[in-house]
Amino acid sequence: MNLTTPIKMSTKVKINRYNPENKTRMYASGGGYYHSTKPVIDDVQIWEGTEEEIFKRFDKANNRLRYCNGSGYKFDDSKMNDKYLAWYDSLDETTKLNLYYGNGVVD
């Protein structure tokens, strides 16, 4: 029986995060209002590990940003993204729920 060890690899992951800056602006008539700008913070990281380790980390990192509109992680390589989507589609529903909610309680 030939057991193969998972292949370690590295991949580039791009991060787009929005950093809201609320500034008070004044009307000429004297009234004020909030003006929100959202500059994008771009970053590129290199993640190492097996494909599955990278995919789990990617999923967890994106879930942390799920309520930050427009923010998220993306694979730099479209082939890696396609592999991630195929991997995620192959998971059973219980595993998907565990990845999404972590140790949270679902009613």
C-alpha cells in the first residue's frame, strides 16, 4: 500500500479591505452631515501549506470579513480559485456549516 503525503505548496492571496473614514462636512447654510469614504487597502500575502490547509484558511479568512461590504480575500491565480471552488463544492453540508459557523451554535 502506497500512502502519499500531501504536497506542501505556496500561493499568493490578495486582500481587499475597506477602511471607512467618516468625516463631518458642513453645508454652506451651516448644517452638517457625515460623509463616508472607503479607501481600499490592498495587500498580497503568500500562504504556505497543503491545498486543503490553504483552502480552509482562505474560507475562514473570508468568513471573518463577511459583514465588511466589499472586503475579501481572492486567489491571485484563477486556477487556484477554480480548485478552491471544486474543493468547496465537494464538501458535505455538515462540513460547510462547520466551516461557516466555526464553534458557534446554530438553532
